[in-house]
Amino acid sequence: MKMVKNCSNCGLGIPQSDGQISCFKYRTLNKADEDKTSCLFHIETVLEDGVPLLPMQHLLLKEVEIKQRGMIGPLGPN
């Protein structure tokens, strides 16, 4: 079964006190359960020694992944 892509399970999401999630990449506030199926930068939270990586580290991992796929998008040409 595939995991649902939403802001609450994204490594770029930063939980806020009001229950919303702040997106590190896009600097937006979203509902925790907001569907992000079409979000190019959605990345499942990566744990290292049981601790989640920082949002910046998740962003770097995702940018490398996108670049390796040959997708130009927001990263610009090679």
C-alpha cells in the first residue's frame, strides 16, 4: 500500500502550534492532511539514528534526486 502524500508526512514540513504545517521549500502554510500528490518536492521523512533530518537536509536530498532524474523544473538547466 502506497503512503498518502500530505504535508504531515513530508520531510520539508515544519509543524506549527496551530496544527498547520509550514513548507520549508515553498514557504506556505498548509493543513496537515492536505493532499500533495502533485508536489514535486514531497519527500518522506528520513531518520538518522532515530532522529529526523532537518528540513534543509531533506530539501538537498530531494534536489539531488530530481537532478539525477534529469528533470529541469525549478532547479534550472544542468
